[in-house]
Amino acid sequence: MTDKLPAAPPRTFGHVAVLMGGLSAERAVSLRSGEAVAAALEGEGYRVTRIDVGRDIARRLDEIRPEVCFNALHGCFGEDGLIQGVLETMAIPYTHSGVLASALAMHKEKAKAIMKPAGVPVAEAKLLSRADAAAHALPPPYVVKPVDEGSSVGVLIIRAGTNDWAKLIRDGGPAEQIVMVERFIPGRELTCAVIGDFVTEVIEIVPEKGLAFYDFEAKYAPGGSRHELPADILPDVYRLIRKYTLAAHASLGCRGVSRADFRFDDTAGGTGELICLEVNTQPGMTGTSLVPELAAYAGWSFGELVRWIVEDASCSR
């Protein structure tokens, strides 16, 4: 772990393809991330081609022939190892994590299985079909979430006394969809990032407007959440979050930039436990996103951040 941002890399790439949009439920957010990145890279002097990714992506890349791809995709096909495999096959350097790390981090159960032996605390959970999850699989409160989506897409909190909880779960998606049923951790929502081998400070995210947790609206709607940076938490907890963030990044084999999300139960009569919820290998780059805010607090402009990410790109990640 280092307390200094990585040194500014030498300029080696000229033509950058920014991959955005894509095929997942997070398409709209990816378009916003991609446009922000593309504009910043143009400001840094790169030639930029914006690509709204579809199933013809290999043909389009072969036509455009970029020197490097900035992966601004979110969700399925963007951060689960699939697009990374395409880029590896085409020998085009790309940003963020590689095939294996992306696939592991995206699959919440597999990520837990890797992080726990590395000393990162995780919440107990079960994998079930959505139909089977409609019968209480854990004592409430608990969380039901797709096992391989991001940005809180499709996440439900089932609390004790919830009316028609079975219908809530069934209505969330196809009956055969595999979901994770995870013990709910009350308390504070905290996040920390890794940039190279630099571990950032810790942000507390406080959802606004009566939102129950840091859901999709809290993440991406203007005013959806308030960020406290640095988080006002006990020094020992703060240090543990930074330690666990780096351990999670390293154990999964992440590269470039990643972000780890935590819950800390400091509620009255609570357990005091700190739990890592997940690692995001493709953190958002929108106007409300956390990694740009953490980088800015450490002293980097948005342009400097995206330039570092581009120049860190490679194959065989």
C-alpha cells in the first residue's frame, strides 16, 4: 500500500476508443461515464473515437483500429470478462482489470470465496433461483440481489414484517434467475478505491430523500446521496477499510482502478462489524461518481485520472 498517487505515466498512446453503452441494464449510466471520459481525454490531447458497443464490436474495432480501448462499460458484457476476452483476442490494450479478475469480481459468490481467505470480511449468503428465494431463505432482514449485476440493479431489502415479500422477489425478474440472498448489514455505507497501488481515502455515502440504501437512484440521480470525505468514522475502522480494499483488489487480481464497498454496523446495540459487500472493477465515471471524487481529493483532476488509466492499459491483465 502506498499513500501517494502513481507517477504520471509517459504518453504512449494517441488514438483511444472509448467503449460505452453496451448491452446491460446499466447502459444509460455507461453512456454517461463514456461521454465524460471521452471529453476529458480529448482535453488531454488524445484522438478519441466513441463506440456504443453492440455485438458487432470486433468488426467495428477492426475497422477503427484504435491503439487502446478505455473500457467505460458497466454490467454484463462490460465488466464480467467478456469484452476483455474480445480485446485480448484482438491484441488491443485495454484499461481496468483483465478477464479472470473481471469475471470473479462480477460474480458475487465467487468473489466472496476468493476474498474471505484473504482476510476480507464478507456476509453469509445463499445462491437460489428467484422462485426458490420467494420462501424466506434467511431470517429477515436480508438482501436479495442478482448474483452478477452491478450498480444496485435489482436489489431488494426484505425486512421483518414486509408485506407480500414473496411477490416482491418474484416480480424482480425471471423465476429461474439466480440471485444471492445475503444477510442485511445495518449501519453506514462506506467506499474506498485502489488506483495502481495507491489506496484512496474513505467516503461515507448518505442516501438522501428517504432512500433506504445506496440504490441506483442514490448513485446516479443528482442529489440522490451526500458524500462525506473523509468519512467521519473511528480511526481503526478507517484503517481497516483501506487495508481490506487493497486485499480485495489484490486477491481478485484486479488491475488499474477498482472500488470496494462496505457496510459498518455502528447502530445502537449493533454488532460493530465491518463487511465488504463487493468490488467494482469498472467504477462509474459520471458527475456523481465516487472514484473521480476520491482522486480529486488526492490531488488529481479528472483529466489526469483518465490519462493515467489509459496509459496503464495493456493486454494480458
